[in-house]
Amino acid sequence: MAGLEPVAYDNLSTGFRHNVKWGPVVVADTGDSLALRRALRNYPVEGVLHFAASAYVGESVKEPLRYYRNNVAATLNLLEVLVDCGGPPLVFSSSCATYGLPLEIPIPVTHRQQPINPYGWTKFMCERLILDTCHAHGMRAGILRYFNAAGADPDGELREEHDPETHLIPLAIDAAFGSAPPLRVFGDDYPTPDGTCIRDYIHVTDLAAAHVRAMRDLLAGGPTFIRNLGTGAGRSVKEVINTVADVTGRPVPHQIHARREGDPPALVAAPEPESRDTLKFLRLEEIIETAARHRKRPP
């Protein structure tokens, strides 16, 4: 783990304990102040990486209160505990959903933020909470705005494992292998070259490397920063379908459905210099190959 020992803190509401491969695990919620304080007291924590959140755009439109509670209220609670415990450096998992409908593509990190769904607003509010806390209490933080995380561990130790699965690439692979129904494509009338949404897909190993880089920068005394985590290359849903077919050698059965509320037509990152220096930027074909390799076998 790059010389760093992780301590996983997770309520396991959507995750699985068997996926904690390295270091101890504390099963508790970020909304539980006593459990957070106990964990910080029991382990020599040098820095905190905050991934805990509900993270489905469509679900956030239907259940906004749960998203504000899980994402914003829990982050507020975490920050209060961290300040009381000396304010260790924090790396926060944010989202390109904070940009809303982009005024330019690729999207620079300085782009104005105007979310168009509750999920995006919760991430925006968490960013504001973190920045204000850093300013008031001398904490330092790294805010990483994810674009579309995808792919699987090339070494085979970890795979994408969601119940239910909602992500495009695994759903397309499963449809190709016949282990899932035809893929549902939400909208083919967007103002894009082929009418389907365009997204920037970044491999999970690049994402992990970016977090290690971010924490090392903070531990070395670096200032608070915000970075995009994307490749700068946008691919449409139809392009993903065609690439899955090419990689697997199987067609992807799919059906066109109405647009989902809250989906922007295109989201593509303007990567930061730190990302270009640190990440490999695996191509979409490589991302799909790593994902397909693991979806052929049972979990």
C-alpha cells in the first residue's frame, strides 16, 4: 500500500468486509461521533481519506433527504471530530457532479459550480464545509473531483461488486455475457455526436494512485488544493457499447429508454498537472478488459 497502512472505517451498508484486504477494519458510521473518536484514539492516524457517501444521481433525485443526511450531515460530524482531534490532513472524494451543466469542455477545476441534482449539491456543500473548516481551524485538505471511476483491479484481488449494479460498463459487460438483461440506455437525443451521454472514464488504479499522491502532498506540508480526476478523453454510451463488443467479442443487447432526470449531456475533465505526472490514464479498451476479465467468473 505504497508504504502506508490503511485503517478502514465503514458501516458496510453497501460494501463488503471481504474487500478489506489490508489493515484493520472498524465497522461504524461516520455519523457516530463516539465511534469516530474511539477509532482516532486507537490508531495513530496521520491522515484521513473520506469516501463515505451515497452516490447515485437518480436515487438522490428520489430520496434527497437521505442524501443530505448521509453525505452532508455525516461530513459535518466528521469534521467536528477531526478538529477536536488535532485536525489531521483530509482527502475528500468529491465529484464532477458539482459542475452541473458545463459551460466548456473539457472542464477546468476553476469552472463555476452549479449542480443540477441533489447528489451534486451534497458534494458541493461538503466541499464548502471542508474549505471553511480549513480556513477557520488550520486544517489542510485535498478535494478530488471524480469523473467516472471504472474498471477492476488488474491483479484480480478486487472487483466491482454492487448490489444492485448501476454502472454502465459492468452492466454492458453482463448484458454481453448474457448474465443480465439487455442494457438500458437512458436517452439517445442529447446534443452530442451520437445522441448519447459523454463521460470521462478513469481506471480505479489511477484513482487510487491519485489519492496516494494527494495524501503524500498533504503529509509533506502542502497547502489545501482541489483537483479533477479524469483523463481528458470523453466517450459516449454508444462508444462504450461498441468497445465492450470489441473487447468481449460479443454484441451488447441494449434498449433505448427516456433520459434520466439530472444527467448532463457531457462531462469531461481538464486534468491537473499533478494527475498527468502521476497517472497512467488507461484507455477505455484497457478499462473494459480489466472489468470483463472478472465478470466472467462468479464473485
